[in-house]
Amino acid sequence: PPAPGLSARVWLDAKRTRVGLAMSRSLGDGAAKRVGVVSDAEVRRHAVDVARDAALVAASDGVWEFVGSDEAAALVGAQLDQGGPEACADACRALVDLAAQRWRDAEGLYRDDITCVVARLGE
């Protein structure tokens, strides 16, 4: 929270007894529209170069809070280089495990949602 007594969520009611929405989960969620949450995604196009772009990593802010994009790319790349049918799943597990450890180191038992998907490109 930005200050004592404030919440990092957007709430439907002042007493904070109904839907409390963390902004990382606002995509497609129309329930909080009346209190200013925009549920429409911002879309950007990126031309994929399979010689340069080996994979797509989509992750929640719980990953990006303590893992930078270069570090994530190196970790995922190393997992994918090992090959095998579970390489993408192994890369996800490695990234989630790293983020979870960083949250434990910084925050103890508290952590944000940690979610990721890895998709190999060009195959």
C-alpha cells in the first residue's frame, strides 16, 4: 500500500468487503469498471525474428518484481537449450522457483501471485 490504511487493490465498496482487484488481474475483468478499472488490454505488435526470438515469456508482476527481463531470458534460454519435451514447462518452473525464492528473501512468507507461460517460437 502507498500509505498506512490504504490498499494496493481497487475495491468495489469503501468498507473493502466486496471484490478487491489487484491491477495485474484486471484484463477482461469488467466487475470494477464502475470504479475506474480498464479491462481492455493494450496491444502492441512485434515482428518475430525466429533467429533472434527463441521464446515468448508471459508472466505476472509477481515474477517481474524481483527478476529482470534479461535474467529471465537467460534462465529460460538455458532451460530451452537443454531440449526435451518438457523444456517449456521446465523453464516455467525454473522462473517461478527463482521468483518465489526472491520473494521469500525479501518479504518472508508474503508473496504476490507468480504466474508464467513460456512458448517456444519458430517451431
